[in-house]
Amino acid sequence: MGPSISVIIPVYNKEEYVARTLHSVLDQTPPNLEILIVDDASTDRSLERVAEFDDPRIRVLRRDTPGPGGYAARNLGIRQATGEWIAFLDADDCWRPDHLENALDMAEQNPEVPIISAARLDQFGSQQRLDPFSQHFIAHGPQRLYLADYIKQARQGRRAMQTNTLLIRRAALFSHELFPEGRTARSGDLYAWITLLARLKVMVWSPHIAATSYRDVIGVSRTSTPTIQLFQEMVEELAPHVSRDEHALVRGAANQLIKYAWIEKKKKRMALPLFGLPSAFFWKGHVRYCLKWSLISMVPITLLEAVHRRFLAK
């Protein structure tokens, strides 16, 4: 039957979309699936939609309290998973029918690699486009990436790992708490991917299109903000697991994520200390970046937004 795969789908008030998501999983070619629906204390009819599927591979897990970002739900799924591989899918997105078959083929060609990723289509209304990493690399075939490669691409807006496209070898996981539950309401996946590759060392990206992500669906991630402290803690947590040069890259990645978190908070008009951004940065080895954004942080957000709108108009 081939390797077994545990598919983890966190569900919070997705009655309009979860059937489409489940159909895309059940349409996969590999039959040896365990489908873990993790209900994150939904208040709509999501579980009624799930109950319409009469398939013994589907198992429902329940949480009493919703967790922002689905991080706690995914971690619960990891703890309950029994498959050789673990995959994730958001309850409002869907897979291409040949995704798992292609991903397992790539895993078979790279038996020592614990992480397989792939391309993603982002859909905005009727418009579709490849994610930035795929736009850049899909014509060049499979890509083997180490931590340094991933961070260098991610800092240019090209992330080779995305929730809906990953397969992770379960035996390689170092913790059942891959996602930072209780530590942030948003962007915890960005923390998780850097942590994952820092610990597992290598991944392979496959040039097949794995999933469609519907970017016009409003969820928690659109209404909340990332936590600056999470990315500061990431630097300390990974220090024992990476080389000195890799740790410098992790600090640079953390600075970019800290800046991103600060901008998101300012856009929502949250009150922040005047020198909050400079004091949050890791300056060693990144003085120019930290100085530039420290100076920008002193500019009123309304002026920054006006400049941004003018730039886009051109």
C-alpha cells in the first residue's frame, strides 16, 4: 500500500469550505491515509459537514477552546498521528489530486530527507498565481535546501515551505509541539519552518503543484498580529542546534520577522514604545538593516502609508 500518511486538518468555523477540503484529500491516489480532523471548538456546522463523509480513515479530535492560528490543533494532530509521514491542510484550502503521489515519489528518490515540500497556487477571486518561490524555481526542477538556502530565499520573499504543501517524516520530529501554541496569534508557521529546518537540516522542494490556497478567505490570520517576542525567542532556542554562521542567518531572519510584526501592529494602530523596534532587534552583524528600520520606525505610520500608496500608484 505504500507509506502511511497522517493528514492533519484543523477546523474552526469552516462549514462553507471543509467539504471541498475533504474531497481533495479523499481524491488522492495513495490509499493509506489517516485523516485527522481537529475541531478547534467550532460554533458553526463544520462537524456536521464532516459527518457527511462515511469513510473509516476520517477521525475527529476535539478541543474545548479555540487556539489562534490553529497551532494547538495541529500539535494535537501530531500527537495523535500514527502515519509514517505527516501532512497538513487548512480547512479552507485544497490539494491537487496527484499531490501526495508526487510527494511520495520525491521522498522515495531522497530517502534520507525528512522534509518534502512543493509548489502552491494562490487564488484571489478568479485569479491564480504561483507562490514566489515556485515562480522562481519551478522551471529548474527539484531543489535541495539547507537552512542557509531557505533563509536566504525567505528573506527575498520566497519561502520553500508552506503549510499546505509539506510532508514531514514523523520519526524525525523532535517535538510534538512543532507550532508555537499559546505564543502568538499569527505567523507561527514562519517560526515553525525555520525551527524545523534548523533541527532536521535538509529538505527537498518538488516542482509539482500541491495545493490551492484561497487567499480571499478571511480568518484569524487576517485579523490578528504576530508577536515580536516569538522571533526573539527563536534565536535563543536555535543557538544549540546551528553553527555560528547559521546562527547569524537566524538572527537576520528574526530581524526581518520582528520588523514585519512591528509593521503589522502599527497598521492596526496598536500603541508601541518609541524605541520598541530598535530594542527588539539583534544588531550584531546586521547594523545597517537594524539602523535603517530603527530610523523608519520613528516616522508616523500615516506618513509611511501615504508614501507606500504613492509608490504603488507609480
